Amino acid sequence: MFNDKEASKIVDIIKNFARKHSLWVVAYGTGCGAIELPPTMTSRYDAERFGIRGSATPRQADVLLITGYLSVKTLKRVIRTYEQMQEPKYVIGFGSCTINGGMYWDSYNTIKALDRYLPVDVYINGCMPRPEAVISGFIKLQQLISEGKADGAKRYRENLEWYRENQRKVIKNWRMPEYNW
Amino acid sequence: MNKNLYNENQTIEEIKNTFHTAEIKLQRESRIIVKLRSDLIPPFLSYAKNYLAFNHLAHFSCVDWIEDNEFELVYLLYSYEKNIVVIAKTRISRDKAEFVTIKHLWRQAETYEREIHEMFGINFTGNDRLNEFILEDWDDIPPMRRDFNTIQFAKDNFYTRPGREDAQDVRETITKKSGEKIPDFAKEFSVRNLK
Amino acid sequence: MEINWSAVLGIVFTPVIAFLVGVTYGGLTRRITARIQNRFGPPFYQNILDIIKLYSKESNINHGVMQHLGPVFAITASVTTLFFIPVIKDSPVFTNFSFNGDLIFLLYIMVFGSLGMALGAGQTGNPNSAIGVSRGLSQLVGYEVPFVMALVAIMVQFQTTSLNDLLAVQDHFTKWIIFQSPFAFLAAILAFLGMMGYAPFDVVIAPAEIASGPPSEFGGKYLGLMLTSRSIFTFAKLVLFTDIFLGGAHDFITLIIKTFILYMIPVLTGIVFPRFRTEQSIRFFWSWPLFFGILAILVVVF
Amino acid sequence: MREKETTLYFGPQHPGITGNMMVKLKVAGDTIVKAETHVGYLHRAFEKLMEQRTWMQSFPIVCRICVPEPDPNEENLARAVEEIEGREVPERAKYIRVMVLELSRLAAYFLWMGGQAGTAGLYTVPQWSVGDRDYILDLFEELTGGRIYHMYIWAGGVRRDLPGGFPDKVLRTMDYIESRLPEYDKLMFENAIFQKRAKGIGVIDKDKAMEWGVVGPPLRGCGIQHDVRKDEPYEVYDKLDFVVPTYEGGDIWARAMVRRKEMEQSISIIRQVIEKMPGGEYYNKVPNPLNWYVPPGETYVKTESARGEFGYYVVSDGSLKPRRIHVRGPAYVHGVSLLENILVGANISDVAMIMNSLGVCPPEIER
């Protein structure tokens, strides 16, 4: 009926459709942007309509939402969380401070550009982004997934050396297990 | 609002009788500033807590007066009964940044001391929990000291995305990139015109 | 040897139907919950998408053999449980393996899945899982006692341990066991609340306390297997309760109506109650449900 | 027999934690033997940054110190600058400030209600209360342009006047919120299981509460009637009629009841403010913000936030920039020394509930 190529194509379409409509966000409010997540998830904006749901542990999650600036101490935990997540996994940078440091451009304790340390799929700008902006960011991610362009995890695996170098430059005391999946 | 300053004056009187060297100033109603020699701080705090009913340690702060080469330690005590804040201040040398703990008087002082130890590098003898509190693996000079340059530190340690080297006007950048016109009313609020 | 084709058909189709119904019920629950919470909620097929996505995820973590076997045990237990329950009354296709001693066998096999999960979660080494497992097992002890009491009362009352015999007794709706033995029903339905794991008895997965408990190290297809197993098991339990207390069903529509009404009891309770602490939960099961269970036996004996 | 102790890391990635922090728990069975708070995950060096910025540039920074209710911070800094300078504030601005402060307190209580019920496992209340909180955020958006961060109160007054028809909108929202409160009573405060979970858990010793630095609703939950709004009335609180509710017990339940009663008080304060609000200017003429020298001086100002006394110790050395702004958040004491003490002996099920009822908010511990 189908040859292998067509069959795998169909499987891919089904997979991407399911992935797209079922995004589980790991419950980690890394910055002050976490305050806009309750409105996004609850009755007024109701992100569950799009299949967006919180998940308690990184093992079960698909999306790592970096809600705002990352201090160096948090960056270490975020990297650990990200590496515990299972592929396919996506990173959303939330807020201006993940893009270029925002108002913390001269702070000694926050990183200024998230994509040097983790592969970011979608950025949402604003300080802080409104729930509508968050949802539109998720919809952008859904588009990327259905087009097969949300390949952050692949980039991370392929350029692991580069990311590691950047991460080690900031995190002075590097005690982390190897990334092997 | 004019309130009689009976409580304040009485407290000042009592402090004066016990600590003769204290410089006492009534800043305004319910704010008394007490300047003390550094060795008198622990007895003063203990006295204020036990005899004057200042049993709420509202705040404990530190100011770096680098031009005098001194740290100023500021203890803010509040009395619920008298409704007065006493600001007890003392100065210690910047070179030998050491002081005694007041953990035995208020246990929450431990937290403040941990923070000040980390941010200013002041050692509190008697506090055995001066470990990492807020920062992690910090090996530079304590960051809240005035001689720590945070801009330089950020420039050296963190990658900064190009595009914000100077104070750019967002509207002008947008105009340059996409050709969108700046409306007239917005022009007068532009950063360049304010200067 | 002659092959009973209708039975084969039943064995093939029962798990599939059970999964589909269970998963749709799960989706509907999310939607009903959402409506009560003033919002729209996900589409009713959301849980199917979730499960497909989970199966399509990679899972490159290895915590040892039991981690792989845990979810497998769970799904085996749910499918086996389902096989020993007559889904449709008197139907040659969906009677499955129900034989004479099946109630006692069911009591045993229903615990099996939890034990498998406990072993699997215990191996992952996550302290949250370990706490979740110990909570789950203590709660199991809690609700199992009134449930067994209720079943014993029914077994004594009707002098049988076979589900088919019980179904045969309830040939008219006035003869449903819910009316014949109401105290047993009360004890069993309260135990059922605990079995379903909705609030206030969701101490096992309590996200705000122990980060989703036993499954916290399980992602990808393991979690997918667990959700599948939970869907099937939910349906199995619902059918079991329908068979015992509500007179079973002659066709699918009746079955759906009866199980859905039964299913809404824990769901709607869950929406308006917070979670018990573990020891409060056990104390609860050992108070009213146990009392009703004893009462049911006493009523039957005297 | 002594049970084996395990170490449980409660956070930073944990659904039950209030923000980005970590509590390291030593657990024997289900009981906590030792708790240790680890903070610093949100340290942005605000106090250092404010030394680099002018006084007015510090206002966008201070409101980010406390995310659930930024206005007490702005209020504190504004009042500190005014006090050092001796600057007068018009009467209307004072009323507007009180209205904004009470609205933000109400918003913070709604968020707290969601958090408290959510940690207890009652997931319907957060869905409702966060949705209802959005009506207050809408008011803020209309008034200030921002949902979360307002940058509205500043030295010399407030930034804008009330938009047309705003008081009516506030009153309408208050009516709506008041009509919702009985529903929350039914679902949460009168819920038998919630009461079972909350009573007798996380008890603060009444005799020690003041000495330990407990402030705000936890202090009033011990039956001690102290509130900065009454002790040292700022703005126009001395002209308004309200009571400070207290409750005996010192447990989660007492703190919940105090907050529940304060919601009604806040609504009544907002109504009074709108009724009494005078006309006139909403700010006094201020210098150019880029060229605003504040004379040397120091002050300690405090505001009653939804979680207790929010204090700022501000030192100016007469330059364009602040010399030192040191923030004392209520969670500074609640979240570290108090939490570490009252968690000992508690059940792990109750950690999240205790943290929520104390109002532990990490950004104000580490700034």
C-alpha cells in the first residue's frame, strides 16, 4: 500500500501533530516572569485549550520556559533541568532579559543572552510579556514544530562543545554529570 | 500631624543616662538616631531589647563609606509598645572588617549577617553559619563594596549581544530598519531631544 | 479443537475499546473540570494526543530492569483485570474469561498493578518516588479493607463468588445490588473514590508535595504506558462496579451511561475538595467506609 | 527504632515551591528533622544597580523586587525621597496612592488564595481567584499601562491622573469581587478538609512572634494587633476608617482567616478613598529626572504590604544617585530563619502550605 518513505512521512505527520498539540511545560519559574504563568494557565487565558499543561518533573516535560533573567546560580540548575528532559524538547525564552539582558545589562549576576547557553527555539519579548504574548509564543512554537523546524535539541547535541565552553565560562565550579542522551 | 514627643524624649533620656558617649538625634517623630562606639553596640542592643522593649529587629544594614575607609553598620530596632524606630549606627574600619554577632539577641540577625558577610565581606565573629547565602562560587571582591565595578565585571564575564552599546533610540532604529515613519508627536520625547 | 471465534474477537477488542473509552473519559473529565473552573478546557481527544506524543518521545534513561518492568506490570495487570470482567452481560463476545471464582481472583489481580508500579518507581532512586510509593501502599491498605468487606458482604448474601452469577441475580432494576445491599454499596463507593485517586485521595501523585510521586522519573513511553494502563484500568474498575452494583449492561449504550455516571462521582468530588494528608486519608477509610462495610456484613449475617 | 533519614531537595524545580528557591529537608519517614533554606537563584543585584542609576531610574527597579505586589516598593522609595527632600505631595496623589496600594494588596491576596488552595490540592480555587485577580490587573492596566509592573507612584505624586470614569470602574470591580467572596468561603474557607489540613499546622509561638521578627498577617494570626497602617499611618490612612483583623492560633488557618477578613477591609478602604478623593493636582512640580539631586540624608520608611512590613533604609550622599538602598522584605525573615524553625517536626505534605501561608517570596529575600 505505502512504501517505507511514505509510511514514515505519515508517521511523522501524526507525531508532529500530537507533539504540537500536547506541550507540557516543566514547572520551573526561573525569574519574575513566573507571575504571568498563573494567569496564562488559569481561567482567563486558559492555555490548556492549546494542550499546554504544566508538568511536575523535567522527565515528563517537553518545553522549558525560561521565565526571565537567569542568575548564574539558576543557570546551572536550568542546564541540569534541560539535560534531564527527553527529546524532543524545546526552550522558550520569555522576556527581554533573556534576549539581551534587558534592564539587567550591567548586573554582575545575570547572563545577558540565553542562546549562548541553551538552544532557544522561540523568544517572547516584553517586560513582562502579557499572557496573550505568551500564548502567541506557544503558537509560534507549534508552527515551528509542525514544520519540523524546532530542532533545538539537535543543535544542542551537535554543538555541545560550544555550549559547554560558554557554560563553563560563567559557571566557575563545574560539577555536572555528562550529557549522554 | 503634630504628636507629642513624650515617648521619644523619654527614650532619649534613658539612653543618654546609660550610654554617655552616645550621640543621639531625634530625626522626626518616632525616629531616633543613635551613634555609638563600635564596642558599645552589643551592650546597647541588649539594653534596648531587654529594658526599653525594643524587641523587633526591623532591619540590619551596612553602608560602605569608601571615602572615609569605613563601613557603617546600621541596626534598626522597633518597639511595638512605644512605636519608635531606633537607628543605632556605628562605624568600623574597612581594612579590618570584623564585628561581633548579635545572633544571641535575635536569631533572624543570623540571616542579615550572612548577607552582609557575603555582600561586604564583613566577618561576624561568633556566627558559625557565614557560608554561601546568595552568591555561588564567588571569587571576586564582595560585590556590594563601592570599589567593585559591576559594569566592568559584566563586560568581562558575560557575552553581550551587540546593538545596545550606546543609548539608541528604539524608534530611530526601527525607522532605519523598516522605514517606518516616526510620528511627529513622538519626536519630542526622543532621548536625543531630551538632552 | 474448535476455536471460539467470538471469544477471540472479544479478547482482541476489549482492551482497545477499554482504552478508547477510558481515554475519552479522561479527556471529558478535563473538559468538565475546566467548565466548572470557568474556562473552556482542552478538546476531549486531548488525552489521546498526549499519549501519542509520549510514545513518540525518546526515553534514554536507565535506572535498572524494574524501571522498565514497572509500567509493563501495570498494563499487564489492567488488561488482565479487564479480561476477567464480563463487559457486556450474556454476550458471547465480551464475556471474556470470567469463571466461577473470579471475584476473589479480581481482588488479587487489581493490586498487582500497583505493586508493579511500586517496584518500578522504587528502583528509580528518586526520593519523591519512594515517598509516593509508600504513600500509595499505605492508602491501598486503607481503601482495600472496606472494599473487601463490601465484596464479602455481597458474596455471603448471594452465596457466590462469580460475577456471572451476580449478574444473573440482577435481572430487573429493582433487584440491583445497590438496592439489595445499600451498605455494601456505600462502603464500596467510598473505597472506589480512593481507588480512582482523585482529590481528596490524590496523596500518591500530589504535585505540590512530592512532584507527581511515583512517575516522577518516568517520561516518554513509560509514562505513556502508565497513562494507557490507567485508562484501561479506569474502565475495568467502572465495569466491575457496574456489574456488581448496577446490574451490568446488555449493550454498549447502557454500559456507557452507567459507567459515566459512576465515573462522575469521584471526578465531581475531586473538583471541590482539597487533598487529605496520608494519615488523614487512611483514618477516613477506616472510619465511615469500614463502618458501612461491617454494617453490610452484619445485615447479611443476621 | 530510629528511622533512616533521607535528604529531600524541595526545589528549585518543584511545583510546590513559591518561586525560585530551595528548601533542603532532612526527612525521617514523613517528618522533617531539619530544614535549610537556600536562596540566591533570583539575585539580580538590585541594590548595586540602583547605585549606578539616578533616583528616578531606580523606580523601575524597585517594583521588580516583589513581583506579586510591586506598589509598596514604589511607595517606599517615593516616600523615602520625599522625606529626605522634604517634598510635599498633593492630597489627591495621596488618595490615589492609597487606592493603588489597596488594589495591589487585594490582587496579592487573590494570588495568595490561589496558591494556598493549590498547594492543598484544591485546584478550582486558583482557577477562579487568579481569573478574578485579572479584573484588578485590568484596572491597573488602564491606570498605569502595565499589568504587573506599574512604575506609577513616584516622588512628588503619581505619574498620571485617573482616567475618565475610572472611579466607577473601580467601584464596579469591587462590587464584583465582593460578590465573589462568599463563593470562595463556600469552596475554601468553609471546606471541612481544608480546615483539617490547615488547623494546627505551622504554628508560630505567640510569645516569641515579635522577637522573631514576624510581621504582617502571620503576626496578626497570632492574635497580636499590629499593622504599619495603624502604628505609623502614612499617606491618608489616618483619615480612613478600617480595623485590623486578628485571629488566635498562629497556624495556617489563623493566617488564612486574617487575610480573608483583610480582603473585606481593603474593599471598604478603596470605597472610602474613592468617596473622599479630593480634586486638584496629582503631582507637584519636580526637577528634571536626569538632573535631580537629592540632599544628603538618611531615612527608614515602611509600608504594610500584603505580607507585612516592607521597609527601605535609604541613604543619600547628595549626588545624582542613591548611596544605598537596602530593602527589608517581610519574606526576608519569614522565608529563612522562621521557615527553618517552624518546618522542623512538620509533615512533608505541609511544607508547601506553610510556605504559602507565610508568604515566602524569594525575590525580596535576595533582590
